[in-house]
Amino acid sequence: MDIAEQVRALLTTKFGVDPLSVTPEAPLRKLGVDSLALEELRLLIEDGLDVDLEDVELTPRDSFGQLLAAVHVAAA
């Protein structure tokens, strides 16, 4: 499972997001991810993918694609 699939799976299983709505251009807030949920998601990603996103500044206005880009950079 690649990073995008893992993060999509977290959004669908932990936050109840419809998997069909998780597209690269979808703003996180439109997926129902507010600032508190984004922090929880960040921690889940860090634990599940063994990456450090502490210095990454994301907001619910950022897109799923921007989140993935940040995770890819942190994983490199």
C-alpha cells in the first residue's frame, strides 16, 4: 500500500470520510477535517508511517494533495 492509500485509509476509517471524495484537489475541510482532526490525523500519520510532520504547517484549507506532498517530503 502506498502513502496515498495509507493516508486515504486513515481518513476513511478514523474520520468516516467517503473514499470517493478523497481526491488530490479536495480541501481537507471539505472532507470534514477541522484543525483538531488535522492534528489527530498528523499524529496517526506520524505513528503509522514513521515520519516526522512536526515542522509541517498544514491547515484544513490545504488539499489532500498538499498533505500527501508534505508526507512524501517527510518520508524522504
